[in-house]
Amino acid sequence: MADLPPRQRRVEIAVHKGKNGYCELSVADMGPGIPAEMQSEVFKPFVSPTKGGLGLGLAICRSIVEAQGGKLFFDDGVKPGARAVVILPSA
């Protein structure tokens, strides 16, 4: 979102109880988004869509979420921007 004027930059965080007793956390921004062909790649170590990014954060996050029986993915239906979704079983 660095290319957007400060007043247009926005990050939205939402949490709600989903289907079958799962909890859903989503983080969305108003930036340029992640190209569809890159969405599965960003979960690999050392791959980043941002200049200077290390590419470790999403790989580590996904492994932690999956170890807890959950899922981490991008919702490709969000425009503009990107929306990451974490789905975890309820405690």
C-alpha cells in the first residue's frame, strides 16, 4: 500500500465463527493485491511478492496454522487489495 496516499491506506481485521464450529480470522488491505499466479508461491520459504521481503512469514504462519488443524489461504475474490484468511477449529 506504499503507493497509496496515507488517507486511502486501510487494513481491516475481522473475526467470526464460521461453519461447523470453526473460527475465521481475516486480514484485508487496499493495496495492489497478490497476482493469482503468485498466491500459492508466497507460502513457500524465501518467496515474497514485495521488494526486499524475506519470504518466511507466510511459510511459518501456514505451518503453525496447519499444525493446529487449520488452513491459511488468500481469498482471490477481493479487489482491490489482498485478503488472507485463517480458519481454525474452535477450542
